[in-house]
Amino acid sequence: MNRSQLIRTEEELRALIGFPSELVERKMIAQLDHHCRDFIARSPFVLLSTSNSQGQCDVSPRGDGPGFVDVLDDRHLVIPERPGNKRIDSLRNIIANPHVGMLFLIPGLGETLRINGRAYITKDEKLLSRMAVKDRAPVVGIVVEVEECYMHCAKAFLRSQLWKPEAWLDKEQLPSSAAIIADHARMDGVTAETVADRLADGYKNRLY
């Protein structure tokens, strides 16, 4: 990479990219109106972006039945923290730095809903009981105080053909997550087969 070609100022970047239109500037709102609430109610999947106090970033997927994210009012929503691998990267980041970004997706729809705000972690049993599945309520939840909401266009989905099954790889062509994990972990006795069994057990028995 030729470092002399790196762009280091916004002025340089604007000279190449230009400026957003008035519509793009004005489409952002600061609360969850009925359109945002409806979108969230139909969404089964959200990407949560966090960073720690040093600015090291993480993006984590969250998914469940449509509407699994609970909208409390026009400025607050709650994401249930379902059982995972206990790394709790997002939660640790939120404790260090409350600023978060979210991208809500609806399968088949190219446009997405982007929400930015400040987050904190709650253990409020009354609140969390509303998000119980199979009589299992989450132990904690992520409450987000909304600061920005806006729709993002579908160009990335059109370019990637993400929602077109005919563009997907055949199952035989897909990477093996079990093999990747085993190779990365480099632990005695841990093979792709043992990891695959462990993943399958978690998917079957520990979703909630």
C-alpha cells in the first residue's frame, strides 16, 4: 500500500466524495416515531456496534423473533441479552464507552434502519420478564437511549444480492466454521468434529 495516497483530512475526502443532498441531511430524526417502531417490530435481526475506552471496535449480531427488541418509549429501546459464549464483548464495551450504533434488518428488504445512541446494561427483572422465551427471561438487557434514527438505502444489498437465494453459494462451498474455530484455537484434542458437535449442542439446547 502506498501510504502517500492515504487521505488524512475531511477536506481531502470531501474533495473526492462531495456533500450529501438536503434530503439526506434532513432524513435523520432524534426519536422513535411510528415508522421506526413499525420497522423494529418487523425486524428479527440487528447488528450492534460498540467500542471500548481505547476506541477498539466490535460488531455483534443479535437475532430472535420479529419484534424481539422492545421499544419502551420514543427515546428508549431494550435488546435482550440471550445466552452466548460469555465473552460479553459488547457488554464490557458499553460499561467502558456507552456510545453504540445499530443496524436493523428485515429479510427481503434492502433498506435498513440505523439507530445511534447511548447504552447501559439493566438487570431489571420486571422489564426483562417481558422478553422471556420458553419461560426463560434474559439475565440482563441493553437499554439504548436513542439519539439518531434514519433509513439507509438498499445499494449494498443490491450490489451483494444478499436476499437472492439464487446468488448464494451451494452448501458444499460454504466455509466450515467448526474447522476455522479448531484451527484458530490450536488446542489438544479439539478437532473440527468436536467443535461441530459442541456448536450443534449449543444451537439445540442453549438458545435461551
